Amino acid sequence: QVQLVESGGGLVQAGGSLRLSCTASGRTFTMGWFRQAPGKEREFVARVSWTGSSTAYADSAKGRFTISRDNAKNMVYLQMNSLKPEDTAVYYCAAKGVITGPYDYWGQGTQVTVSS
């Protein structure tokens, strides 16, 4: 069982930046970030392959967010720039325990609030 712990959330003004971090307690393969705003379903934000060589982003994140990972530290990051009020949500880190299949592990979430 792998545990994921997110950090780095907070309150920021529109146009500002935040960097989210996620620490995994063990080895993982694909890792991703998801978010859930009040009254909405959880949605995909970004993912990175276990080598870090392949990334993918939701349209809402393209050009503003960057996902990266450091396997030596078992960490994944989400650099968020040019934040908008609509980015306000709880952000969750997720990881796959095998190369293919669904995300097996989820963090507890970190709140990101963007004020206008």
C-alpha cells in the first residue's frame, strides 16, 4: 500500500502561482493530479509517466500548469502559474501501482483558493 501526501495549497490572488507537491511512500508508476471544485465532479488536471518523459494535461491546464516528478525522492509536483478563480478546488495527487490500469492510490487533497 502506497500513501500519498500533498502539500503546497493555499490562498493566492488571480494571476499568481502555487507549487503543489506530493510525496509517495513507495514506488509508483504514472502519477497524476486531479481536482474537485464545490458542487462539481473530480476532474483530471495532469499526469506524468513513471520515467517523467511523457506528460499530459487537461485543456484548462495547458500552457499554465507543469507536472514533473523526482523518482529519487518519490515526489511529484504541479507548478501552477497564471492562476484563475476557476482553478479554485481541492487538488488530489493520484498514483498507479502498476504500469497499466486505474489510479490505485489517492492523497487526502490540498485546498487551492484563487481570489479575484
